[in-house]
Amino acid sequence: VDQLHNGAECPWQQCGEWWNEVGGLDLFAGAAHWQDFFLNQGVKFSGTVVEAGTANGLDDVFVDFYDAGGSAVFSMGSHSGGLFHTPALPSQSYYVAANGDDIGYLSELFDDVWCPLNDCLGVAGSATQLNPALGTTQPVDFELTAGHRFSGVIDDTMGPAGNGYVDVFQAGEDGGAHLESIWPDGAGNYQSSLFPPANYIAYAWGEDFGHVTELYNGRPCPFASCDYITEGDFIDLNGGDAGGINFTLHAQSWNWVLSGTITTTGSGAEQGGAMRIFDAVGNEVGDIWVDNDGYWESFPLPNGVYYLKTVFTNGVMDLS
């Protein structure tokens, strides 16, 4: 491993960057100075970065090295058909990642662990930690999968919403896992990060900005209280990027609130339970629980037709 004259290791070809920190050698005319170096043996890494499915080499992919504590310690780019070969590095444990985001490929940690949002440290616990023997070269190969994005516009009935953001969730067997929150620009345009080929769910959150949250299919979902994982339309990234994933938010109207009481027939005593609200086509909007007096009041709702049904009323027949 490279070393400075004071004995400090300066791996990764960074000795020149540290000269000012260690000071120079005092040499005078006619003087001789004997300087010994005792180099520690290191380890090396070598491998290729290729495209999954074709094995075509990928150039200009940064291969990043992290120590066991998650600190970045070295990075280099692939070249000549995806090859990379490190200089001698200190002998210790490493996580190794291939960062393909800049060229449209999903970043991953060795061995085959996807880095969501290009954050490899967040999934390091699922990756393989490498600890090569002294003087050896550790092979590390990557097969990167092309990722896809979706994009669109968040606007309202009068033009760009200007505020709001898109929350993205995984669909399918692992449905419900939150993946990303995407903020639009001043014109309402947004674009997702790279995701693996799959189906995704999204809504545009609006309540913090004077609008009603909306699923990708035009359905209002106030405060994301509906079952958005099953009721929203899929965003299909199996075949490539998807554009036109647009949201048109409706202004929130605090005048449109449903309220009432749930009581027992005859006695008028409070019964407990909740009021379930459905929209005009039968989609569940949310459950509103009663207070100690049997009173319930919904969150703000957009204009429309709604249906109500009592639920969780302790064995008493529910009514619609």
C-alpha cells in the first residue's frame, strides 16, 4: 500500500493530496538524507461490469468501495469493456457497489443487491462483505439491469398545482413498500428515480397544499385514507420508461364535510364503531371513528356523491 515518508499510508493513489498535511523533508545543500519505507502488503480487486442478459461490457460505471462501517474509501470507473482493476488497498473488509445510475442501469451492491434510489449504504446489511487475504486479488463481477423511470405533471383544474408531491409504492406480492417521494418543479413536472422493471402504485399528495390527494387513475383519495395499493392503477415499467403519468388535483374545500352520530335504535344511546365512506362508484374512501358521544365527522371531501355504512358496531346490525 502506498506510503508517505512519515509512515502514513496513502492508499488509492492519493499521496499527492496529503503532502501539505504531513510536511516536507528538510534538505540542505550538500546534505544527505536516508529515508526508509516499510510498506504494508495490501489487497486488490478486479472484475467486470456487464449488462444483464447480454454480457456486454459497460464502461464509465463507478465501482465504489466502502469499509465495514459504511464510509466511502475508494472509487474508480470501469473501462475497456467494463473492466476494472484497483491499486493495492489496505487489508480490511469491504462492501463493493457498481453505480450505474448515470448511464441508465440499476446500481447494486455485490452480490446482486439492488440499491433503491442509488443508496447502497441503506441496503449494506443484505450485501456480501468481502475480506480478501493479504497479497491476493479478489474477483468482483457485476451484471447490471437496465432501469426505467416514469414521469408526468401534477396540476390542478386551473393549471400547474405548484405544490404537492408523488409517493411511489411497490405493487405485487411486496405491495405497500414505500420507495420514493418525488417533488415537481415549478411547472408541476416530475420524474421518478430508476426502478427495476415491474408494476408500481403512486398517488399525488395534496392536503398540505390546499388540494385533495389523488390516485393514479383520477380517483380522489383524501389524506391517502383509501386502499391505494389495491385501488390505484398500475404504472407499468416492465417494457421501458412510462410518460404521461399525470395527476389533476382538486382544490380542497373545507365546506364539504360529512358528519353525524351512530346510536342504538330506540334508546338513542351512543353505539360506538365507525362510519365507512364510499364514493359514487363503490370505492372505499375511509373509516371515520366516533367519539365518546357517538359523533363522527369526515375529513374534507371533494364535491361528489357518497355512500355510508356503519362498521365495527359491537355486534349490532350495520346499516347502509
